[in-house]
Amino acid sequence: MIELSKKISTIVGKTNAEYGLIKEGDRVLVGFSGGKDSLTLIHALNRIKKVAPFNFDFKAVTVTYGMGEQVQFLSNHCAEHGIEHEIIDTQIFELAGEKIRKNSSFCSFFSRMRRGYIYTAAQEQGYNKIALGHHLDDAMESFFMNFFYNGTMRTMPPKYTAENGLEVIRPLIFCRERQLRAFADSNEINVIGDEACPGLRFDVKMPHARASTKDLLAKLEEENPKIFVSMKAAFSNIQLSTFFYKENEEIIESIEEDNIV
Ligand SMILES: Nc1ncnc2c1ncn2[C@@H]1O[C@H](COP(=O)(O)OP(=O)(O)OP(=O)(O)O)[C@@H](O)[C@H]1O
């Protein structure tokens, strides 16, 4: 029996209601890497499905990269908990060797390709939403990585519409990473580690940026335990007119997925 903390259930329920993530009749394809985040996500959605006053369907999907990954245990886990699951086997690893763009990190290549396979599966099978397991620490790290290294201020929204019309939702976006880790630990579930992005075996650029951003935020949080509360509030209190825009300059509102790190 899986125990999902009241805290996670409450946060996910509230996020779902406030941002209109999952509604009556939705068909949601959930990216399930087998890591602690997407593992929590499938169980959180399973719980919502049981208690929510609306009906929706969801299926977990795991993309493999053609690197000999063993993911059958994820199908077994889903079957045990009555969650539909599909494994999409790909040759992304082989393609990476030929197609990787100069200066583009392996991780972003893998993630772009993976997203492509998930979108295609959703469109072919009639799913209208894609759910991903990003959490608040991811959103903050992504923001500061973009801020420090990419010269842009952007992060990960709870919900957006991709160019192909599919809605991408992040039901865990207000959960802290440590809550998700605690979920996996307390239920003694075998998870795939954080090095799940196979690109990490080769890439030296982004992991360094991510690791140092993570360290920085951890240090700042030690000094100011409320820092994530403030940063979260700041993300819905953006005062655009105080930035450095020139007259008539257009404010970019579109989501260019490639630039999300
Ligand atoms: N191989 C995969 N197959 C399907 N979905 C995936 C896969 N890898 C990642 N995802 C989805 O993309 C999200 C973000 O991926 P990323 O690699 O940044 O995750 P992560 O922070 O390691 O999370 P997780 O603990 O879920 O692996 C995951 O939470 C999951 O929803």
C-alpha cells in the first residue's frame, strides 16, 4: 500500500484547482522516467483519480534511449498499482551521435527527442495533456540557470500549450524536491537515480551549471529558510515595467521549449 503524504496530496490538489490542470474528460499521458519525481506524480494522479469529483484517464509512459535500459520493473510497479503503462523504445542514443547540434548539451538533445516521442504517442492515441514531474526546486534552478548563464528570465509554468496544441501540465510544480524524495524513501520504492538523463554520462556543461545553482540555492536557504516561499510568490508578482525594455520593444510571451534548461 502506497502512502502519499497529506502535504503532497494537498499541494497537488490545490495546484490542480488553481491552475485548471486536469479537468473532466481529460486524457493525460504522464512522462514516467522511474525517478522519484515522476514516480510521485503517477501516484498523486492515481490518488486524484480516486477522490476527485471529475473523471479523467491517465497512462504512464517511459521512453528508453536504446542504451540497454532495463525498465520492465516500472511496468510491474504500475501493474501492481492499477496504472496503465507503456514503454516506448527508441534509438535516441544512436541518433545523438550523428545529430547533436554543436554547443547543444546531450541532456537537452535527449530531452527534446524524448518530448517528441511523448507528443507523438499522445497525438496518435488521443491524449490531450502531457504531465511532467517537475517540482519547485526544478523551477527555481531553471530560472537561475537561465538568469546566470543564458541571459533570459524564464522558468517552468504549471501549464502551457505546446505548438502542436497539446497542453503540458506540471502538477508537482509547487512541491519541494525533498518531499518527493521522502515519498520514495518512506515507501521503500526502488527508483532510478537523478542521473536518469543519459546525457549526464557525457555532458560536462549543464550538470556543472545545475549543480552550482543547486548548491547556491541550498546555501541561501540555510541562511533564509523562507527563501523558496518568497521566490514562489515572486513568480506570480512580476513587475515587467521595472525591467530594461526599450520603448516599443516587444515582450516575449511565447514558450520556446528548447530554451528551457
Ligand atoms: N525516460 C523518460 N520517459 C518518460 N518521461 C520522462 C523520461 N525522463 C524524464 N521524463 C519526464 O520528464 C520530467 C523531467 O525530466 P528530468 O530528467 O528533468 O527529471 P528528473 O528531475 O530526473 O525527474 P524524475 O525523478 O521523474 O526522473 C520527469 O519528471 C518525467 O515526467
